[in-house]
Amino acid sequence: MDFEPYRGELVAHCYRMTGSFHEAEDLVQETMLRAWKARDRYDAARASVRTWLYRIATNVCLTALEGRARRPLPSGLGAPSDDPGAPLAPALDVPWLQPFPDARFDTDMRADLRIALVAALQVLPPRQRAVLVLRDVLEFRAAEVAAQLETTVPAVNSTLQRARAALTDVGDMDEVAEPDDPDVQEVIQRYARAFEAADVPALVRLLTDDAVMEMPPVPLWYRGSRDYGLFMDRVFEMWGPGWAMRQLTANGQPALAAYAPAPDGELRMHTLQVFTVVHGRLARNVVFSDPDVFRAFALPERISSTESR
């Protein structure tokens, strides 16, 4: 039995369940090991290989999530800051939500990996999370989910109803533009050019009025184009111009890898920025500065100042 063709979608599944790309990879490896050990007991008359693997993966995730704190974004922990000069002290004790590197796996389910949805899923109790993902994202039948979770169809339907009700604040995912949309590409490229030039007014013109910037592992966050701009003034006062931006995608959303000027003349990896574009404007920028995130995206630590994005 060959389980490898399912690896990518299983990693995406475990990522939705845990909010951690690194943990998702480990959990899929555990899933594959368990499936291999149990391959002689697999019954094709009861379930397809794919359904069987999802049953194993879901239960591996539920076991891993027992007693675990959820993985939030800063906006899920409190009110926005109104001080653009607030200390940028990381909260290293918080297990922050991580982005998903699209290029690592060939999956056609990217829209269901969007950061707002994955962050909202983390608020649900793990079992509700599993039912919602299996039913609404992966579209398994209620009977299949009941078998996977060793429960009843009425229990699955009741759990799904509660989970859906809890996610009413996520908003309309259909309003979020795809990263390969030409209008999105233009907005991101304009943002990259403005960032490289340290042109804050040009950056602000690309934002919605209530745009959000958040920066895990720093717990503070900002709402509104004014505070966004004031914070960017601070960034460029600290680092100056001469940045370089590389374009990529994360969570089925446009992203930029930002390289800051270093004293030796090279450019040093600074942040991975994941954008939500709505109606031709940037509505949210989640800025990751964790080196583990950079490694997951295979981003070089340094690049030459002559390298283009």
C-alpha cells in the first residue's frame, strides 16, 4: 500500500487541526507509521484508503491536542494597541499560530488554509474542530465522520451545528481574493516597491481604512491605516531604506519575504508577511519573525543586495 500520494493533504488537515506546520508534519509521519503497522487489518469493504488515513490522522491530532493551549494570533488575545512606539517584546511562552508554506505541498485546497479560518478553528474545542473540518472542508459524509470518531450521526450533526455557530465571526471567505488574481498581484507588487523605498504614504494608500497588522511572537497588534502607517514610520526609522522583498504565497494568500539592510551591505531575513486582499486593498498583514517559519519556507537567511525579488 502506497500512502505517499496522501501526504500533502494530510499535512494540510493536521495543520488545520493544530495551527502548526511543524507539528502537522510530525503528526502525519506518526499517521503513516501507524497506517503501515496496521496495513494488514485494513478492510477495503469498510472504507477507502483515504478515509482510513484521515481516521488515523484525526485521532492522532486529537491525542496530540489533549491538554494543549490553542495557537492564537495576537488579534485573538486582546484589544489593538494605540501606541506605535510600544515595546516589541516577544511572548515566547505563547504557542503562536504558524503560516503554511504552499510551495512545499501540491494541494488544491488552499482556500481552506486561509489564516483567518485556521485561527478561528483553533478557538473551537478539538473535537468540534475535527467535525467541522471533516464535514465542511473535506466534505466527508456524516456517517463517515461518525465512524472516524467512533460516535453517532446525531452526535456529529449536533457537534457540527455548534462549531458552525461559533465561527460566525470569520466573515465571508469568498471576498478574499486569490493570490494569482492580476489585481492582487499588482497590489502586492506596489506594496513591495513602496516597502523597498521606505515610502510609508504609498504603503498606506494600499490599505483599507481598518487594516490590521499583527506580528507574532510580539503580542501587540494595530488596527487602522493611521496606526499601521505610524508603526511603519518607526520600522523605517530603525532600519532605513534599502530593503528587498521576495514574493511567494502562504495559506493560499499572497506573501512577501522582507529582507532588511545589514551593516555588512547584505540583506538579512527579517519577516514573512502574509496578506489578506479584499476588493483591491490590503485588509490584513500577519508579520512572522520566527526563524522556524523562515526555515519552513526554505528562505535564505541572507541575500546579496543585487538580488531581485
